[in-house]
Amino acid sequence: MKFDVVNTQIPVRTEVAKDPRYLAANPTNEFFSSLVPVTHYRPAYALYPRISSEIQVAMESVMTGTARRRYGRQDVRRAGEGHRRRRGSRPRRAS
């Protein structure tokens, strides 16, 4: 409980998320704790941070108007496909 309050962490235990001390520690605690049932764990793959960064760059370019939505989608799709191909490729056997 103390760790979650001091570090403004989202607790993994439901009894902590409902504790009045936790809820009173930060006005956003109740809201973010309520999202836990609909969240998914972020993959621990080495490529994930790189793909995530490329998605953020594409989104930023669309949001700031330096790229159109269609091109932003294409950039995200290409980034994912390129990493998937490299990760899934297998070394060729020598003949």
C-alpha cells in the first residue's frame, strides 16, 4: 500500500485499489485503477520499444500536420511489417 501511494502506482491488488487511504492520496487514483480490468500487458519483446517509438513518430507527424493520416497509417504498417519480417526470418541453409 505505501509503495503504491508514495510512487503513485496503480495497484495490482483490488483491496489496495479500494482502500480509502489509496484513493485519497491522489485524485486520479480511482480513475486509473478502474481501467485495470480492460488493460493488456505490454509485450516484453526487444523490438517492442522500437515499434512503439515508430508509431509515436508517425502519430506525431499526423497530429502536427506534417503528414496526412493516410501516410501516417502507412508508416505504422511498414514499421510493423518490417520488424515482423526480420524477427520471423530464418537463416537459409547452405546447399
